[in-house]
Amino acid sequence: MFFFVFSTSNQETEGPALTIDCPSCGERGPADSAEMVENGTLFFFIPAIRNRTTRLTCRNCGKSFHLNLPLKDVSQLPSADLHQMLWDTPSSVLPSVLAMIALAASIIPFAGLLIALIIQPFIWKTPSWQRILSLITAIISFFTTFFYIAFYS
């Protein structure tokens, strides 16, 4: 039996206030910015995943949005370009649970592949270790299913 031990650590750096066109409230106004770096390790010491995102929080409505650019690049973009890149903050529990279910099922032929493919739309916009882990489990599930078909059929 093989066990995966996966842990994450988060680091957040506050940035300057930016002007955005908020997709939630429709107002043009200031937003607080922060850069978040998430590091994932296997067995507590092998670096596996590093994810960097920028969070913008509208001061008018309080809604948070993410984008996949470093904070230094975000401050140089005009607000019209930022509006097109913003996406809603995903729930933190659902992607984590789905990624762990996919990992647990990845060694089961057919079922693991089916579960890994079903969860992809739910996790695809999550720029974090959950998305990377779900892609890895989809690959593991594919090879598990392939070897099952090749050797036991």
C-alpha cells in the first residue's frame, strides 16, 4: 500500500490600492491588492507545487477576485484590461475535497478515470494545488486504466 503525504503553506503579501471596474457591483473604485504564494510539498520536505496568484478586493462591495499575474505586473495594467482578467474567488472546501477524492480513486481502473474527468470542470478555474493535483490524478488514473486493459483483458 502506498500513501501520499501532501502539505501546503501559504504566504500573503499586501500590495498597493488599485482602481478596478468591479464585476460584482459595477462600480469603478479602489481595490485592495495582495499576492498569495502557495507552496505544496510531498512528504513534508519535497517541493512539488508553487502557485502564485493576486487577489483584489473591491472596497465598495467587499467581493474578492483573483487573477494569474504577479502583483508587480497587475499594478501596471489599465483597469479595463484588469476587468477582463478577474474571476470570482472559488470556494476553498469544494476543490480540496474533490482533489482528494480524485487522488484516492486514481488507483481504481475506470472509476478513478471517470471521477478525475468529472471533477475537472469544478477545479479548472482554481489556480492552486487542487487543480495541479487533479491533473496529476487524471494522468495516474489514465495509466491505471490503460495498464488494467493491457494486462487483464
